[in-house]
Amino acid sequence: MGVSDFGYYAAFSDILPSFPTFRNDENFSNEDLEILQAISGARSAEHCTKAFALATRRFATDAFACGEVDVKNRDRVVFFAMEWSDVWRKFYLDGFLHRDPMLRLLEVAEEPFTYDEWKDSKRLTAEERDAFILIGKHGWVDGFVLPIRRKGPHVALVSLVCKRKLDPIADKAFLTHASFCYLERIRGIVTPSEFPAPPLGLAPRELECLSLVSHGLSDRKIAEKLGVSVDTAHEHVQRAMKRLGVASRSEAVALAISFGAIRV
């Protein structure tokens, strides 16, 4: 697979200087470098996700997700992409969600890890160990998580579930770089209509109004722009604040920007 598979790509250096551990050396083949270029230079969220899916296909990836979450308040979550097989979606949402060991591990992890690395450590509770066993019994034998700590309990992440074992050195190194490129690129180009789930639980109109607030518009200006009454515009903003659990518009805007739900 080459860069031409994705149509367009930007200079690789536009993305990677912010990731100091990257080295363009013999650790990555030319094909791997082209894959990373395709992800980091994608011109749309769709192409970015397609590039990442192709990049991770060699690992028998059955599901992956990319987004930002507050690990202390999990209603504060934004998914930029969520590519799950039907089997994994049913398994996860039909009861595994509240047993997922990743939810706690994200609170303590400081660097990328594979499932096997955690399973082999002594940091799991008995319940978490059982959860990993259950995942394995269903055919998902390994996985990978890239956590990036933002501020306090706010963590950005890319998470994958795989049907084959991952090499803890070579595979982990490539997935770390591919996941970082994916997270940084899609966060900057995904549009509100492309979010796979309501970002931060906000309805589309609430998100739209909050975005307009971030550009300095008053309720009256928002109403004029959207063709609604001033009371309706005000109500959308107030509901957004209530959903986010904040006391002011500036707090709401700062929170939404920090999670990538809106851009200015």
C-alpha cells in the first residue's frame, strides 16, 4: 500500500515534531513511513480513518476508537471515530461496558501499552483479570491503547482490539506512532456531523450554539444567524452548560475546546 491509495498527503513533518520519540530511521520501512504520512496528511476524517484502518489491518484489528475522555466524569467524552465490528459492538454494549478494565487503566497509565503487558503485570484486580480472560475466550486475544494525558483526569486515547498477539516491541512501536498521527490529525479535521456519538452529550443545536459563543456571538446574534428566537438561542446555550456541569459560558466553551468538540 502506498500514499497514492489515499489521494492526498501533507508533509510528514507538519505532525510529528510534537511527538519527540519519533525517529525516521531503520526502525520503520518505507512502506510504514508512507502509511504514517497518509494518516497524518489526510484531508478528511473519512480518509484519515480509512488510512488508519488499513495501517492496523495487519494486526487483525476488530475494533478501534479514538477520542478524549474525563476518567472521573465519563459523561465528558468525545469520540472522533469509533470503528467497531458488529460482534464487538454487541459484546461490549450488551454487558461488558461496565466491566471494561480499560476504564481504570486509563486513570493510571502513563505510556502506550498492550493488553498482554497489563495481563502479565501484577497491577490488575481479580475482576479485571477475569474481564481479560472473557475477552480472550471470545477471540480477541490482544489489544493496544495509546493514552495521552491532557490536564487532570482528561485523557486522549486511541484503543484497538485485536485477534492476534502483538509484538510488545515492534508492533507496539508502530502502533504508537500510527495512533498518535491518527489522533492528532482527525482531532483537527473531524466535523460535527461526523462525530459517531453526541460529543460531550450535546445535541447538534447545543453544540452549534456553543461554537458560536466561542466566536463571541451574543444570544441575539446567534438567533439571527440560526433564524430562531433570542429565547430559543439562550435556551440552547443554557442546556449545553447544564449538560457539561459548568456555571458559565466561558467554562462551557473552554471545556468543549479542550475536548475537541468545537474548534476556534
